[in-house]
Amino acid sequence: MSLLAFLAETAAHGGEAVKAPFPAFDPTWFASQLFWLAVFFVGMYFALSRSILPKLEGTLKQRASSIAADLDEAARLNNQSVEAQKALEIRLAQARARARETSDSAKAAAETELAQVTGRVDAEMALKLERAESRISKLREDAMKNVEQISVDAAEAMIARLGVKVSKADVKKAVSSVLETR
């Protein structure tokens, strides 16, 4: 019908070309265009709703479930790592405590051993010091006896040179009294 209308209009003008409006804007074509528009949209609706959209929806659901599973796995692994970190910190604290205890017990044992050795060495030194003091006092006494005898002999020799006659007992008595005052 529209082709016939076009041909009729062209013949009415005597075969001259009539400048027709753009076909999409020609009101004679509106009914046909609206019909095909409705057919096209109904066809597209059924095509999209029956085949394309379900596939797209399945892909989106699969992607969402994959993302959720990955997030769940990441959360589980994160929890495991946090628990492992806490366990490591606990083990480190226990190891530090054991090391501190071992150090303290070794220190106490060393101090005890040092005290024993020091006590033993002090006792040995005190014994040696006592023996040395007794030897020194004995040597001093012996030296004093020798000094007394040497002093007596020296005094007798000096007196004999001076030509004075004195008994040995008097010289010994005089030297002893001088030595006692010192």
C-alpha cells in the first residue's frame, strides 16, 4: 500500500520527482514502523529472557559464588595465620621463660660454686697465713735470741778492748735489760 501510494503520488504530479520527506518522518509510514518496532522488541525480549539473560545470570552467579568462596578461603587462611602467629608468640614467650630459668639456675649454680671455692680458698689462705705468722714469730724469736747473743758478744769485745773486766753474766744482764726496753 505504501508503495502504491508513492507511485500514485508520483503519477499525479506528471512524473516529476516530488521531494518527499524523509521516510522515517513520513506519517504514512508510522503505523508500519510502530508494528515492526513492537515485533522487534517482543522478539528481543523473548530472545534475551529465554537464552541470553539466563546464561548471563548463571555466569554472574558463578562469578559471585567464586568470589565468595575465594573471600571465605582468604578469611580462613587469615584466621589460620593469626592463630599461627599467636601460637608462635606463645612458643617464643615459653622459650624465653625457659631460657631465663636456665640462665637463673646456671647463675645460682655458678654463684654457689664460687662461694664454695671462695670459702675453701679463704680457709686455705687463713691456714697458710696462720702457719706463716707462726713461722715468722718463731723466726723473730730465734732472731732476737741471736741478736741478744750477738749483742752480748759485741759488748764483751768492746769492753775487753777498753780493758775493763766484767763478767759474762753482767754483760748478758745489761744487754737483756736494754733489749727489753725497746
